[in-house]
Amino acid sequence: MSRRSARDIETEHGFARRATAFCLRLTVVCLLRSLPLLLIFGGVAYGAVSLWQAGIADERFMIRGDTLSLSLPSRLSAEAVYKIEELGKFPRPRSILDPFLLTDLRAKYEASPWVRQVCQLKRVYPDRLAVEFVLRMPVAQVKSYITPERCFYWQVDDTGMQLPLTSSSQPVPGLVVVEGSTRNALSRHPGAGASWNDRGVKDALGILQTLRASPVSEDLHVKRVIVHTEVYRDVASNLHSRRPRLDIETDEGVLVRWGTFNGGDLPDEVLNAEKVAMLQNLVNRDLAKIPGICLDIRTRVPGFQFQKQ
């Protein structure tokens, strides 16, 4: 390799110095020429921030807790309406321009046991919010014993979640009662906002949904669902089973022996759809409208008898 001369090295250093100086001069020129534009952008940004801060503090854009109200179903109790409306109230006024307003309110609603799903949440200027959500509605009340002698009624939605309502020692009028045939047939209440994991409760709620979705609900109105959890022998498998068996009492004085949820109690027990069809057939023949009659629809051949007084 040939040795480079001192002159070549000096020439390269000079070129580097000239290139660096040229880049610095170009940068300074570009900054000077763009300075007016930077000042304009800075002024616009400062004005926008000042305007937004003034809007946040403006009373015309403030949402106060006492101005929020919800359009709720009329069948909710006064206690339920009060508790749901409390969800949307703020401890202090908040501006509708607050960037975290919708996020905070959505988190508050989604954390509530009353709200199943938040569908829509948007601002309505100058001082309103539009909120659309799916509520958890009470569809039944479960009778549960807290001591051998004391029982209370706890309202639940269609999934078995216990709603945050005050329990009562007397059943709520107009709401279906789910109770065990014995004190220990159903588990104790799980607490507000928690789901009832008792299979008897879930089966009873499932049957209520099945009946309400059928034309039978127009003629027979369920008053009470009785859950039997005694161990019995499954004839088909010759094994002992604890699957809940259900009886349904109606406001018309009819007792319907439903059996297990969707079959399994007897070797020839039919599914829910066939049971509903049989019950509808009995209603059409006016047999299901006789007060005091007991209808056994567990198999394809329904049974009839009058209840013992």
C-alpha cells in the first residue's frame, strides 16, 4: 500500500471543513426564511390552546350531576331507577370539552352491575350527553335462606346475576319466584353484582326464557318455579344424578311438571321445544286452563291429575 502524502491529507481536511461550513450556512438560511411561518404556526397553536382552556372553564359547557337524567323502562322499581341515574352523576361539574369525559363515564357504566353493554356514548353540545346502553332487568327473584328460619328474596337478571337491590322478606309482586323444594335445595345468595352459579337457578331462568318466547306465555303466567335437587337414579344410565327437576306454578292455578332442563330425568323425556309444543296443545284444548290441574309434560304422553288440596 502506498503511503499518502501530507498534501493529500490536507486537501481532504479542507474539503471536509468547506462542506461543514456550507451545511451550517444552508441551515441558518432555511431557519431564517421559515421563521415567519414558524411564528404563525406557534401563534395559531397558542391561540387554540388558550381557546380550549377558556372553553373548559366556560359555564355554558359545564355538565352538572343534577342535570343528568335517563329514559328508563317503566317496569323498573323506584329504587332501581334511582341507583341507575346515580351512575351518570358527577361529584363536581365537568366540561363537555374535557377530553377524558367519555372515557371516564364509559368506564363507570361498564363497571356497574346494572349495565350489560354500553352501545353509544357521545357529546351533545353545549351541555348534554347521549348515552345508550343495555340494562340488566330483573326477571325473577330467588328465595334463599340465610338462617334455618329466615329467608329473603333476591332479584336476578336473565343470566342469574344478583342485582344491587335491597332484599325483602316478602316477594316482590309481579315477579316470578324461584325457590327450592327444601331449604338447602338452592345455595345462598352470591352478593350484589355476582352471578348465581347454582344450576337449579340457571335452569329455572332458562325455562322462563323459553316460555316467555313462546305463545304459551299469553295464556299461562308463571308465578313460581320450584327446584327439586334430591338425588335420584337415572334409569337410562343406571347412575345417580343431582340434576335439578323443576315444577312450574301459574297464576291460573295450574301446576306443570317440567322435569329437567332439556331432558334427562326419564329415559323418554323430551326436549324443551317438544314440552312447549305439548303445553301449547293443552292450552288450545283448554286443559291447561283448569284451576287445580297438574300437567306432566316430561314425556311424549302427557299426564293429568288434580292437585291435592
